[in-house]
Amino acid sequence: MDNKFNIDTTVALARQPILNAQQSIWAYELFYRASSHAIDAEIYDGSSATAQVISTSLLEIGIDNLIGNKKAFINFPRHYLLDPANVPITKDQVIVEVLNNSEFDPVLLEALQKWQDLGYEISLDNFSFNTKLTPFLALADYVKLDLVELGYEKLMEQVEILRDFEVKIIVEKIEAWDEFDFCRKLDVDYFQGYFFSQPQTISRKAVRVNNMTLLQVMGKLLNLDDFSVKELDDIISQDVGLVHKLLKYLNSPVTGLVATVDTVQLAIVLIGAQQLKSLTNLLLMSEMVGDRESLLKEVLIRSKHAELFAVRMGYANTDKYFLAGMLSMIDVCMGLDLIEVLEALPLPTELANAILNRSGKIGATLNQVEQYAKGGLIADEDTIIALKESYIEAVIWSDQLCSAI
């Protein structure tokens, strides 16, 4: 169980240099690390790992401190690639690395075209040619070949094929002098591996962000056409960790800001609603380790299901049903007792009782959406239809939201 007074934590990531033929550092690859003591990635969820790498480099350690005037290769899982507008990085410092399990289909091709149109450089990781990948090579700036996986003979084959494309070739997992010498004689462009340097773990103390704060901010930003800067200010100002990260973001190369910021409200205005939503989702996803991403979806589905069911039933104040659905699972998200969590929130007694004791229409709705999700018995046919239709809508909404996180 987290200590609510323990507001500091340690964040970490690793970097490994990518060198040119003269063995000078040309760029770095950034890797996820669960802690300062971890010796490898230990990735349970690619989306969470990428979120942590971006948030740590951008909002904690500082991208300039990590790479100086070089560039950073960062692995992007497919769902991050599909919407470049929701990833707060700068094209001048980050090279988008496409994993080989990204389902190379027309949807991904269209998304990568958007990245290219925005000025980002693209790298295809762990590459092995087949004709299906030809359109993707047309968009790529770099291709990474895994020496351990390919071996000398297949590596030579891949290099020869790639000569017909305007891409720079990086050979990774070089572990000995003779391997480097072999690759250099193939006249590839860049080199990476333990022979030059193992990944170096870099850590720093950071201020925690309260997950409940992130959920509240996300809730306020669900409709970007109807939000209040004052309401966001009231929420964010109570969380020193989130304030610190937003100010760090404004001071990062991503924004190019030269003005000073003396209020949280001004910080919100300068960041803007869309980018604040991206940052909030990034921080929330960086906490979604292991099965916690599925937990987030479950929370969002229950919240939206309760709200949409209330709409179908003609209930008033349907936004309260969304909040009640979210808070009914907040204890699981935070690892705290539900009563303890709700007591710390300025909730009306009626709403708190609905969540805890399932009283009133809101409490009854929570029971019904829970029963439906569990496949429980519901007697009334009209209620079943309303629950089914609103559940389908909630799942679609949740999928769309999570794809933007």
C-alpha cells in the first residue's frame, strides 16, 4: 500500500550509444528500466514502457541531459504510432523506432506518412525484408539489422537488398571486434552493441503524481470543446508532482517557450487542452504496468457504461454517474481502502453513499452495470436492452480513448 505522505520516487531509464565508422557517438537508443538497479528492460507492457521512457526523458531527467546535441531512438508500439498528435516529443531530437511486430498494414502506413509529414525521422527495427515492407522502406530513414538474429550470411543479403533504398543501415548487437570489422567492411552506416558499450542506466529522484489527480484531469478533458481552465487549475494546483512535471514540460525543447510562467493557470493556457490531455494520458499510461492497462480500460468502461445507461433511462445529471463509476473502482487503482479514498474527496454525501452503500438511482445503476459486466441475472427485459446497448457504446468509447493514450 502506498504511503500518501511519501511523495518522492526514483525514475530510471537506460541509454546505449549508436556509433559511426570512426567509433564516434552519433545517437543514442533509450530503453525502459523499472528501477535504477535493473539490468535489462523487464517489459511487461510495451505501451507502458514507451510512456515511461518519454515521460522520464521529457519531464524528469531532461532530454538534453540524456543526449546532448545527438538524437534519441525510442521504440514505439503500434497504438502510439497511429496518432502522432498524442505523443509530446520533438522531431529535432527523437527518431521514431517502429518495432517489427507492428502489423505492417495500410493503417500503419498511413500513420507513418503523417509522422513523416510532420518532419519526424523513422527507423524500422529488427528488420528482415519481404516485398510487403517495400512501401514502409519508402518512408523510412533508417533500418536496423540484428546481427545475432541474422548471422553473417543473412546480414549480407539484407544489406544488398537495402542498397536499392534511400535508407541508412544500422547494425545492432555487435559484441566483438571481428563482428564490427565485418560490418564495417560491408560499408553500413552505423553500429550498436555491447562491443562499444552496454546500456547505461540513469536515474533521478522525482516527485510522484497522484493517479487520482490524473484521472480527474482526464475526466475534465474528455470533451475538449467544453472545459474550464479554472476547474483544471483547481485540480492540478493540489498536486505538486503534476505541477512540477507541467513546468518541466514547458521548459523542455518540445515547446520552445522563452517566457516565464508564474501561475498554474498560465501553464495550463500555454500548454493547451490537447497537449495537456496528451501529457496526462502519457503519465497515466506510464503507471499502467503489467495488467494495469486492462484495469484502466475496465474503469473507463464501467464509468461510461453507467453514464450512457443513465442517459438511456432518462436520468438527470448523468455526469455524476460517470464519476460514480470511476470512483467505485478507485480503491483497486490506488491500492487503498475505498472509504479512505472517498473521505479525502469533496463528494456530496448522496454520491458517496451511492458508491459505498449503493443507495439511490446512482447506486442502483452501479449495481446493474456490475451485474451486466459479470453476466449476472437481470429480470427486466427493457433494462437488459438498455444495459447491452450502452455497454457496447462504452466499449467503443473506451477503445477510442485508450488508442489515444
